Amino acid sequence: MPNTEASGVPVRGSALTRTTDPYVGSAFRRTYNSPMSSDLVERRRRYIQRQIELDKAAVNVRFRGQPPQGSGPPNRVGMPKLPIGQHVVKNWPVLDLGEQPEIDLRSWKLEVAGEVDNPVTLTWDEFLRLPQVDDVSDFHCVTTWSRYDNRWRGVRFKTIAELAVPKETARYVLCTGCDFMPGSFIPYTTNLPLERAIEDDVLLVHTWEGEPLPREHGGPCRMITPKLYAWKGTKWIRKIEFLAADRKGFWEVRGYSNSAEPWFNDRYATE
């Protein structure tokens, strides 16, 4: 099993716990959304297993050499606007592990480490001094909804990579958020091939629709991956690690696909 669940002493009991981030040393508030939060991850894991049994076409998908599937006019990269199995929503549904950390910008940090020549830890002010870009892209959730034409502002992942200077051995990235599975210190993580992470539309965003990114959607800063299912974009991002070998993230070890390609219905995996 990949080392994605290294944890400290589990914390249970209170709905609001003030803790110190063991990775970057910054204090933040952990807020559990409801009394049911503590078993939310397990209920979702069971849901994933049911879907694996019910929807075999979305399990262990072999998409190499296959044409993209979907409907509508082509998007800016030539894919059908709406991927297969998705429906359009106007709102922006909230999904998380059951908690939404409250992060003080004065202590916010982004650690960039691993297989790089220039490991760096950025403060919020340093992050905002990096080249900023505006972009409009769609957002595709593995739970079958898509939200079109989101207006973002932030920093390209590619800019972060150029700052850190990945070594020739770097092939993958593992991103970590400030959120944890309720009742534990198991953090949210997700993994991508480096070649997908440095695509131009992969951003670390702080602004959505002209306003600061809402906390419930990962504010003050989250990653977005418009050409992959949205769980590949870490909310409340705090660490980026460049890796020589792939290391599956939080949902990838619980039944979601490692590759997460929306236009191929690539939702689940048992391998």
C-alpha cells in the first residue's frame, strides 16, 4: 500500500478542533460539517464499491488510442464540451472529506519539495508575486456533474515547476491539502503524472468569478485540472511533492481511477 496514510494520533470528539499543521507548522482551524462527518469517507468508499459493481464500463478503462466521448460542440482543445456520463449544473456543488479548514493567510504556506533542484516554501505574499494568469475553463466532477465556463485567476502549475526545477528523475507529483479525514491526521492527497500537471490550464487558483475563492471550494487556494476529473485538483493545497515513482492519493487507493480521464468515463479502478 502506498504511504499516503501516515498519521499522527487520531483526534475525535469535538466538532471544532484547533490543531497545528504537522507538515508546515502553520495553525489552522478544522471544522467538521456535521455529526455524520466522521464516517463520511467510509460511506463514500462503500458507494464507490457499489458503483464498481454496477457500472463496469467505468472501471479499469482502457482508453489509449480511443476517441474521446461526449456531446456538444468542441471545447477549446477539440473535445466534446460535455464528457460522457456528465450533466450540466449552474451551481457549484460542495464535496469534501467532511471538514473545511479555516486558513489564516498570514500563516499560509506552499511547500514544494521532492525530486527538485530548488525546493522552496512560499508565503501567501510570495505566491501572489508569481506571474498571475486569468483563464476560463470547465469543471468536471466524477460524481457526474459539470460546470461550464468558470473564470479563474491564479498561478500556473508550470510556473511552480519552473521555480522548483524538477530533476530528470521527476515523473509524477503528489499534492497534499490542509484537510484530513475526520477523526484522524490522514491528509487529502492526489497524484498526477508531471506531464499532465504542467499543462497550461492546470492552475493554483485564488480567485473565482472575480471574487476570492470560497473556503468551501478550497479557498484561499486550490488546484484545478480542467482536463481531468476535479478530485485531481487538491483543495486547500499546502504541499507539492515531485516524485520519481507514482504514489496513489487518498481517493485513488479507495477505488477511484488513477488516471481520471472524463472523456473516457474513466471513473473507477480495482487495479
